[in-house]
Amino acid sequence: MITNQYKEDFNAVMGKYRAKAIVDFFSSIKIQSIADVGCGPGDVIEKINDVSDMIKNCTSVFCIDADLKYLDQAKEKFQSDSKFHFIELDVEKNDFPEQKMDLIFLIDILEHLHDPLLMLNKVKNYMTPEGYVVIIVPNANSIHRQIGKEMGFISTIYDLNERDHEVGHQRYFDFNSLGELLAKSGLEIVNKSGILLKFLPNKEMENLSNEYCDALFEVGRNLPEYCGEIFWVCKLNE
């Protein structure tokens, strides 16, 4: 089971930039159906809806989560819209619904799983032939983790700290290890980028202004391998 703890800290701020990265990439691509796997309280969908018509233009949106508490929070936000469907499902232990999706979000999911390759193989069967999957994971090679290693807080950039165990992280990916995983899955990578340069822990990042964080996001476009999060888009191999 995936363990997530949604806190009003810098992770909530990161949601804004995740949404921006998604909207920027798919701005010229027609998407009719979306599945948000491990949707939590629906923050990513909500933030996408705030800045674009991407959700409005869909015919169906599936919010999937194993935790009914978070699914209920997502329902409170979207249940008045008939295009939304809410499914309580542990995706590690069960198959996806039969309906295939144009776009699947795996946002902060793979780092929680015992077998991320199994998840990717499941996802392939859930995609339309022209569908996409968005993968967002914390980046082991992020500047703030490199600084943490140099200061002796972690031995390697792949180490799990107390916070990681608290939220259920099993591992950290970098561009190389995520690429190796996707090569095994057979998915084709169509975009490799990162989300926001992060050089401090969450608690300190919270004190930065919106304008400064916007600048870190823009600069991070040119330094994707060192951003706080990895943002890749994949599709089925033809």
C-alpha cells in the first residue's frame, strides 16, 4: 500500500509547479480522459484547473486512491462535476479499471512502491494507444540533497532520512536509475525535465517569496538533472 501524508508545507507549493509543468507540456495536445493515480486530496487536478482549461476540456477524470479519507477530500472538490469518477483502489495490489486513459498521472508514486516496474507494466495496459503517462518523483540528485550529503546529514544522495520513512518512501531516483526502470518497462520517454531548483529543506524553502520560487522554476528548466523533482512524460512504444 502507498503511504502518503499530505501536509501544508512546501510540498503544497510544489503542487503549483507540477501543474505548470504538466499544462506547459500538454498545451497543444488533445486530452479527453485523465486518471490521477494516488490522487490524494486532488491538489494537482485542482491546481491544473486553476490555470488552464485542460480539465474542463476532458470528458472523464478518474481520481484513484487507496485512502478513503483523501478520496473524500477530492470528492468535496469535484463531485459536482459529472465527468469526475472516484475509485478507492490500492494500485499495488489490484488491477486498474478497464477504461483506457489518454493521460495518467503517477505523481509522487513510484518512490513509494515495493515494485515500481510492476506498476509501470500495469499502466501500459491502462493507456490508450496514443496515451501518455506523467511521472514525477523526488530527485536524488537535487541540489539540496547534494548539500545535505556534503554537510553529513546523509551518507549518499540515495539515503532515506526520517522524513522519507515518515511519508513511506522506499527509494530515490535520479535520471539514470529512472531511465533504467523505464527501459525495462518498454515505455518510450518523450520528455525529460525537472521541476524547480531546490537548495534548502522544505521548512526553509517555505520562507522564500513566490517570485523567488517562480525564478527557481524557470532556471530549473535549463538544469533539469539538478531540480527538486524529476518530471518525465512517456508513451507506449510503437
